[in-house]
Amino acid sequence: MYRALIRPLLYLLPAETAHHLAFGLLRAVAAIPGMKKLLRRAFHRRDASLRVHALGLDFPNPVGLAAGFDKDAIGYEALGALGFGFVEVGTLTGRPQPGNPRPRLFRLPEDRALVNRMGFNNRGSADAVSRLEQPRETIVGVNIGKTKQVPEHEAIADYVASAKRLGAHADYVVVNVSSPNTPGLRDLQATEKLRPLLSAVREALNEVSPGRSVPLLVKIAPDLADEDVDAVANLALELGLDGIIATNTTVQRESLQSSPAAVERCGEGGLSGPPIHSRSLEVLRRLKERVGDRLTLISVGGIDTAEQVRERLAAGATLVQIYTAFVYEGPFVAKRLAAGALGD
């Protein structure tokens, strides 16, 4: 029904408008008394063999929703009801910011891909506190990034401000240094800059949650050279991080099926979906070889089939995330992919 009826109607609208409409409708439905429970019954695959223990948490299944869909933590319970084992909110920044000018989200249907240059549009980390401190059924990770207007020499303080506000209310925290849409952000992946940043965020999390060690992960780009992937892995081990999320979107535009004119209309930004599947898998395998079982690896990038879920888990991922597949496949995709983890 989604692909035959709902998706064509949504695709009559600009991509970002369609996103806000669909997400708003989902939140409205989930707000009806008793509806979240009904949604969970319909969309969650209840099977003990799907459960995953990682980061000190018990995930009902290994398929999560990546950051970027619920930027302001306004609908994570509604999304969790759709069968996701966990939902990552954000990216949230130290200060509110509008993001880049519209249009900034584009579809490439022939590649089942998206291009975005959203630019961390969000209300700021302080605004999200009241929603994240509420009791919830869904496991929620909090993805934090740098405010665009903050200069690099103040970046650590910007991340720390968000960590202090949100750490006590997050099931895990992700330091995002890999979006291509904030100038200079990816430079922070260099280990000499990443080391003091991650150390400061870890210290901030310990300060605000002294009775609980909040899991801390870093999210990296697929465009890192192999030696830089190795360097980040070594640093994560050195600092005692809990995990790595690999990978974010790519700035590459290779091997696309879409016409050059369609790609050009999208302009700059991060490409997501099947075109980044191969590189994301390569990075995962490289990380697994480097860190073994000492870190939790969350694999994201181009996953849209049950076979690919099994492939990522076999390659060393403990958990996986999707985003673009949710846009193209609709509300039953998490349940379908979770079942794929069982080989169904």
C-alpha cells in the first residue's frame, strides 16, 4: 500500500515537505490514546532470538533508525513503535540553528538514494531536554554536532554543552564529526583534533551521570582514507570509547544510475542509500579487523534488504541503522529487516 499509493502521493511534494507531513501524521496517530500500543503490536517482531545486548542495553532487535529523521527528539516514541529496535535523534547542536537554505533534500529514485545538505537544522540541545527526560519505551541514542557559527577553537565547548544537557537522558551519545554539510566539521576526524574532543565529552558525561557510564560512540564518514579509518579505530580503543558508527553520507557521486542532469539538480550534499553500500561495508570490515570484539560497531549506509542486514551482522556489526530505506520502503521496513536478521 505504501509503495503503490502513499509514496507516489508523497513524491508529488518536495522531499523535505513530504518528510514533515509524513512525520507529523505519524506523531498525530501515535498521540491517540492506546495507539502506540497497537502500533507496537502490529510492527514489532516479538522473537527472543532477535534481542541484542550491547552498550549495556537490551535492544529488542538490531535494526535502528539513524540520526537525521527526528532531529529534535519530537517523535522517537512514535518511530520506536514502528518496529525499530532503537532510534537515534539529532543531530543536536549547542545552539539553535536553521540549517542551510531550502531546497536542501533531494531524491534520486533511480538509485533509491537521497542527497541532503540540511546543515544540522535543529532547535538546539537545550530545547530537547524536556522531551528526552520523559519516561519512554524506546531506546534512544542522542547524536550531537557542532553549531555552524562556532569557530573550530570553540568546538569542544560546543559539544560539551550538549553532552552536559543531554547525557543524563540519553541511552547512548554519538559525537558526529562526519556530516559533509557543516564547514570544517570533517576536519575534526583527524586524531589530533578528535582526541581532545572525545576526551572532553567523556568527562562531561561522567560529570552529569556519575552513577552510570553513558555509552559514547563516534560517527565517521565513508570518505575517510583507509589509514584514517585505522587511526580513528586505534583512538577509540585508546580512549576506551564504547563504539563506532560507520558510516555517514558521502560526497562522492560515482556509479550512479540517475542521469547527470538529475544529479546536478541535487547539487552539493551528502549522498545516502544503496550507492554507498559497498564503501560502508568496506569500512565496517576494516574496523572489525582492527577492534575485534572490544567495541560495538553500528553499521549504517545503503542497507535496504534483509540479506544486507545479515551481511553487515556477519561482517562484524552488532547493530545496524537505516534511513533512506525508511523513506523508500515505508513503515513496515524495520519489521521486515529485523525478520531478515533471523534469515526469514
